[in-house]
Amino acid sequence: MLKKVIGVLLLSLGIILIHYYVPRDQGWRLIGAYIVSFSGFLLLSKIQLKFKQVFIIGIVVRLLLFFGTPSLSDDFYRFVWDGQLIHEGIHPFSSIPSELHTKGLIQQDEMYDSLNSKDYFTIYPPISQLVFWLSANGNSLSISVLIMRFVLLVFDLGIMIILCLLIKYVHRISWYALNPLVILELVGNLHFEGIMLFFVLLSIYSISQGRVMLSGASIGLAISVKLVPLILIPAFLSQLDWKRFFELVIITTSVVILCFIPLWNASLVHGMMNSLDLFFRSFEFNASIFFLVRFIGFKVVNYDIIQVASPILTIVGGLLILVYCLTRYGKKDALALTFTVVWGIQLLVATTVHPWYIVPLIGLSVITGYRFPLVWSFFIFLSYLGYTANGYEHPFLMIGIEYLAVGLAVFYDIVQSRKHLSNV
């Protein structure tokens, strides 16, 4: 009982300090608070808590973050901005914010000044846009944030329930439900990986019940939250014959098309393609292989080669995913394992790996038993050390430590893989 109380107090204290008191540019104070919360998480994860206990603690700790604006990310301003555009009858993909502001088409000066993407088209698919629209009320930013937090909390609770249905070691749900990175980045900082993960896990559960069409529809919904789950489609080859696989692809495609119909016009295509091109050719954050390639590029040609390197790495990653999935055809591997490998390859070749990008791996780890996502969920917080009062400077030494730790954890998981996969 005492360990449980201490664990909850440490987890809550660290999260409260980060959310309410420690600015993002106070790197080491931020890391100190995170160590406190992570210590509480580790203490609780070693106790074989019942599902009801994990569920209640998870809800209570998340409710602690319901006040105040996100502390570690300002992306939420764009979410509310897109929602306000829809309320104004303006297509969110039609123009970049700076154009709309210059033309005086939307009067949101305070919101505009807070945007980190004034000159970028939005990149968020229709289900995300639906939540933006629901949360935007035109009067109160705090109410918009509160509505989004409530939606994310509901999906987080849904994730816990699906995980309970998928595994027999129920205490492992704490790996996701009480992980401070998950709590801070989803309900705290309003990132939508939780909604996406809910549909990914629903797809896994549907496959386990032999409901292929529902599984395909779930992946289609996940893609309509964020585009990344597109990479998971080949993974179904490990579970299905070609006929059933193509049926799943047809269902997935149909659901995606249906979700995109309300936003469909030329603006959508132009804006989405522009955003994707910008993301792959310009953004750099906490990368692994890309930063090594970038370093070599500076030594050889003396400039950042992201314009060339990023498309090549993306193609290489796509081919690796495809080859891996083809080699698993008919093997009946656990789908969560295949998803983990595919997601890991994608992050390995990415130029941008924000902390919330690994949340799906944490959710999948509850099923696979792999511990490297938990190790990563601690060390990836070191990437916040790059934030200063003047912007962001890549903390390359800390990033190197992060990926060294993750690499060692992956090696450990591979060695222990037979034990970890026996529960699926």
C-alpha cells in the first residue's frame, strides 16, 4: 500500500511540476521533474496492480492536467485555428494563416501571433479536423482546450479497455496508462496520437476476433486521424491470405475516402501535398540515422542535405517495410509485433521524431511485452533540452545517449523475444 501511495504521489508531483510550473526552456529542471514522475511510474509498474486500480489512477492523474494550456507544445493553437476556419466557412487547406491574416479574412490576432506555422498549410486529416471544429467556439481558448482534453481522455480510456481485452497480463496496462510521457503528451499537450492508437488497437482486436472488415475500417479511421498508419497496411500480410488482404485494403480505402469527402476539393490536395513536402524536406528533430547522414553531408558538401537525404531515407524505409512484411506472409506473427517492427523502421528513417511520435509503440509494448518503448519513453524526453528562450538547438550529445539506450534495449528485447511473445 505504501509503495502504491508513494508511486502515485511521485507520478503526480512530476507531472504537475512540468504542466504548471516548469517552462519548456528550463531544460534541466524539466528533466528533473520528469525523473520524479518516471520514478513514480516505475514504482507503480513493479506492483501488479489490478485493472480497476490502473484505470482509476490513470483517470485521476490525467484530470490533474485539465487546467491551463499545454506546457511543452504550441501545436494546439493551430488546432483551434483550423477549427475556427471551419466555423467561418473557410476550408482549412485553402490558405496558409499568413495569407488569411493579411487579407483580414479571419480576425484572430492573438491566436495568429501564437501560431508556430503561420506560413504552412495544415496537415491534419478529417477526423482531427472534426475534433478541431467541435472544440473551437470562437470565444474562449481555454474552453477549446478543455473540450479537446475531454475527447483525448475518452479515447485514452478506450485504449485501456481494448488493451484489457487483448492481453492476459492485465497489470502491464500500467505501462501505457501510467506512463508520464503518454499522460503529458496526449491529455497534457493535446497530441492526437491517442485517438489514432485507439483505432490501431481496435484493428488488432478485430483481427483477433476474425473480423477482417472491421479491422480494415479501423485502420481507415486511424489514417483519417493521422496519415502515418498507412505504413501498417502491408503488415496484415502476416495474418491474411492475398484474397482477404485485398478485401481489407478495399475496406480501408473506402473508409478513408468517406472520411475525406466532406473536405474534398482542389484545396485539400494542394494543401496536403504542400504540407507533406515541407515536412519531409524541411523539418528536423531528434532523428537517428538522418542526423548521421546530415553530419556526413556537412563534412562532404558543407550544407544540410535534407532536401536529398529525406526522400531517399523515406524510400529506403518504405522498401524495408514492404520487404519485411512480404517475408512474414502467412507466418501468423502477432499483429502487434509486426506493427511494432514497421513503426520502428518508420521512426528509424524519419527526420523528425517528436516525443509523442513513440506513443503508439508504448501502447503496442503492452501487448508484445517489449521494453524498449518504455526505455525510449524516458530517454526521448532528453530532446527537450534543446529548447532555449531563443528557439531550439539540437542537443546532439543527448540524442546520441537516447539512441544508444534505445539500441541496447532493442538488443535485449530481441534476445528475450521468445519470453515476451508467449502471451500473444
